[in-house]
Amino acid sequence: LAMVGGLSLVKDEMAGGAGFHYAKIGVLFLVLGLGAGIVESALEVARAEATNSGHQALFATAAQSVGALTTAIAMLGFAVVGIAFYVQKNFPRILAALLILVGTLGTVGAATAYENDMVMMPGYIGMMLLTLVLGIVRLRTKA
């Protein structure tokens, strides 16, 4: 949630620039993907509650499907935000390129092998580390 809020603030500061519209789309994808990801958690809870009804497999499959889709959307949003930063040049280009790379890897990983932790970890860890680096860079340039 904090990541989306921070990126949304940066997006607002980009108004009028070449990357602003990309940033709007990227943040929208992040909001949709991360917000809808709550459905995956709800389905996992339903799976746990369905221990005696025999519907566990149904809920597990639904949770995996929703999780893969929503994670792919969020990761795509991260890549699009990277494109926005690359176009606008408000962050170092290498950082923007890393956002694009991590977002793309996360999108492809979620779309093809969401259940495989080894495939998904680079996207998850990369997203968190790059968000931290973006915050540090932003704070240092503001000071």
C-alpha cells in the first residue's frame, strides 16, 4: 500500500511531462492488481474453511488463478511506471530500466509459473528493493 501511495505521489509530480500518462496507467495497474489480490487471500481463507466440505481443491485453484492474474497486472504496472520514469528522466535511467526489467520478469513469471516460488521471488524481491531505492533517491534529490 505504501509503495502505491509513494508512486502515486511521484506520478502527480510528473504532471505535464512526457512520462505522466504512462505513470498514470502504471499506477492504475498497480492499484487494480494489488487491490484485487485481496480476493486471492479471501479464497485461501475459504479453502481453509472448506476442510470438511470437499471443496478445498476448487478454492485452491480459484485462489491460484486470481493470484496469478492480479500479480501479473501489478507487475505490469511496475514495468509501465519504469517506462514512465525512463521517458520523463526524473530518475536515473538505470533505475528506470531495472523497474522495467523486474516488472517484465514478474509479469511473465506470474503468467507462466505463478505457483513456482523460485520463478516469482526475483519479481517480488526486486519490486520491494527497487521501491526502497526509488524512495532513497527521491529523498536525496529533495534534500
